Amino acid sequence: MSDKSGASAKVAVWTAVVTAIATVLTAFIGIVPQMRQGDQQQIQELKTQLATLIAKSSKDAYMVSGYVKTKKNNAPVTDAMLVAAPADDSVTLDDEGKFVLQNMVNQPYCIVVQTQDGKMRRVLISPTDPETDTDKLAITYSFSKE
């Protein structure tokens, strides 16, 4: 009689184990799609945001073309570089000649300094070199985390 009760107990334990595993798997079958649905919604939202940005950038995109010639003899200027930047990226120098450019990437930049007499000087500033100079200007600077 004890053999039968021992076997019944083993069957009952295995039945309980199989039932528990089946219950857990059934729960995962119900939960995982809901989790994936949240992921799918987030992916769709990001795709919508990306499409909006692409549409906006293409709508606001213009091509600017032109010529650079000398005033003296109307000859084309060659072996030169033209740098364009938004006016929002320009800053005025304070009374001590100090400037602060915000949200810049740690990379070299060409900057143009226009003095009161109207002369413009283009210089290269680089994170690896803390100063640069021209025939009339000395510029010291540093790149730092905000």
C-alpha cells in the first residue's frame, strides 16, 4: 500500500510541477505581447518624430550659390575657403574682449573676428591648442564641459 501512495505522491508532485510550468508559460504568452505592444508604440512614436524632423528639414532647406570675385579686376577668387554659419552662432565680444560660445562640439572651428574698423580676420581655433594669433590679434581660448 505504501508503494501505491508513494507513486501517487510522485505523480501528484509531477502533476503540480507540470501545472506550474504550464501556468507560467501561459502567463508569459499573455504578458509578452503586451510588453512588445508598448515597444511597438514607442518605435512608432520615434518613427513619427523622425519623419517630422525630416519633413521640416527638407522644407527649410535651400541651396545658396554664388560667385566670389575681386572688386579690383572682377577676377574670380580661387584657392580660398568660404565658411557659412548661422547668425545665431555669432557672439559679441564684451568690454574685456571675452567671448563664450555655447553648445559646441569638441572639434576645431574657423572663427571670423570683425573689428570696429570693419576688417575681418579668419582664424582656426582647436581644442588641442589654447591660443592662436594673426598679424593684429592674439586669441586665447579653452574648450570645457558645460
